[in-house]
Amino acid sequence: MKRRSACLLTTTLLLIGCVSCTEDERTERSSPKQPPFIQVEGPPTYHVLRSYDPKWQAYIREGIEMARGYWGSYGPTHVWIGGREESRPLDEGAKDAFVAEYCGWRTTGTERTLEECRPYVTERFIDVIESDQPEAYLSWVDEKTQPEAELVFLNVHQWYHEEDGVPDPVLRGIHEYTHVFQMGFGTMPTWMMEGGAVFAESWLVHLQGRRPLAFNLSRIMQRARSIRDTGLTIADMEDIDSASEDVAKYHMQLAYDSGAWAVAYLIHRSPDRSVSRYRDVFHPMVTELGWEQALSSYLDIEDKQAFYDEFERFMDRPRAEQVKILDELKP
């Protein structure tokens, strides 16, 4: 995760990407202590840099709508999409309109001014676009009476490969919107947040018959197993913000890769092995009981350590046995 120098607006970063920080700004990559988002009726509001090819918005929207159709509609959510291809200079009119649209929304109902906002959004969005680096992340605006989600996708064309059966920007949309759903329920550990979103990428395209559930999960199991000799486990990745440097450098392998398999194992370990029950029953239990007690109650185990111990034994099994549990998961 990269961080930049200064910002003027209170936006909280979650999990993936970059944002600037000041003393009055909370920056977290685990879930918040209180659920900031609520169920809403309408779809997200999309804001797109008009010089960016519309097909990238279409891919992102496809993923978001796939996730929203499965998890439910949460927010309010605003989606900001921009980029430039082949390092072409940004159209100045499109750039100004994008900045004005963001700042008009961002300052409404707050004491912030447009003059404060413009340099902030220029640094946070325009400078990143012009660096030609891709980013995708969720942040949330908590100055408003009802906190609002920002899903930000910049230069996602950099992640697109024609040979991919499911375009990567579609998966990014699934992943980031899954975080909006998760944040409707309260604090969860980093491994559960990121692991749940990575699992969702595979589960939702599998439900549509677009590729096998094991297609990506098998690959990331290999990456998760690659750090077994470090002695680190998902128990070390409950909160990336408080993790030591020795742990944080394995953020990808612990939170995303091992986390995705921990979520798959959690679901498989539950009595009916149902992913929809994990959605409909487990997450409300997190709000009611807190994630640790929810985990214990949902799986009828003593405590989170019992889960960690079981999962470690699972991670030591042969690959064929590990992958087999995916075939036993139920809708």
C-alpha cells in the first residue's frame, strides 16, 4: 500500500489502494468498528472521466452488479472511474468536469469548500491516472450524516488481458463491492474481509457457469503455501494496520490467498456448507455478537483459536484434498 503526502478531506481508506492522510483522518484497512453502510434500494451512482473508453465502465459495472445481485444493495455507494490509455494526455475539459463533479458531491452537506477539494482530488485521482498506474479500492466518507462508500477504479485497462475468460475489471468490481456488503455488518479481521472478497470473485463467476470454482482458488493456494515455512498464519493477519513489518510484507499471501481459503473452509466447516447461509446468517451474527463469537457460534466450536488450529491442519493436507472441498460447497 502506498501513501501520499497530504489531504484536506476526511475520507477513510479501506483495504486496497492509496489515499492521503492528515491528523483528522482515520486510515484503516480492516473493517470499521461500527457498520457504516446500510441497505439501500437503488444501484450505485457512477461517475466516469468522459475521455476514458466506456468499455471499462461496462466491465466494472458488470462486476458490481453481479456482486450486488448476490449480496444485496448496500451503501449509499458512488463509483469513480477514470484512466488514460497509451499515456495520452488527458482532455482538459474532461479532467475539469471530473474534478468538479467529485468536489460538488464531496463538499455537499459539509463545511468543506471547493477550493479545499480541488487539489485533493487532483492528487488522489488525476495524478494517479497520469502516472499510468492501476488502482482499485473502497474508501468511505464519514463526514456526512449517513456515511457513503466510494469505489475507485483507475487505469483498470492495465489489468485487462484478452485471453482472460473473465476480464479482470469485472473481478475488481465484484471484489470491491463485496467490501461494501461486508461493511454493512461491523468489524471483521483483515483475512476475513479480503479473503471473503477474493472468494466472491471465484464463487460468483462459478455460479454463472463462466469458469470452475477452483480455477483461481487453486492458483492462490499455491501462493498461500509458498510462505508456510515462515510460520505465519491468518491469526497474524487479523489487523493489517497493527501488523509488524515482518507480517505486513506477506499481506497478499495471508489476507488474500490464505484468507480466501479460510473463508472457503469456514463455509465447508458449517453444517450445511451453504454459501448463501454464510451470507444470510453469519454476517448478521457478526453485527449481533462480534466476529469472534459469531465464528464460534456459527461453527459450534470453542473459540477462534479452535478455528485457526483446524485451518492450519487443513493447510497441511495434500493439495488434492484441499481442492476437493470446493466441490462440496453448496449454493
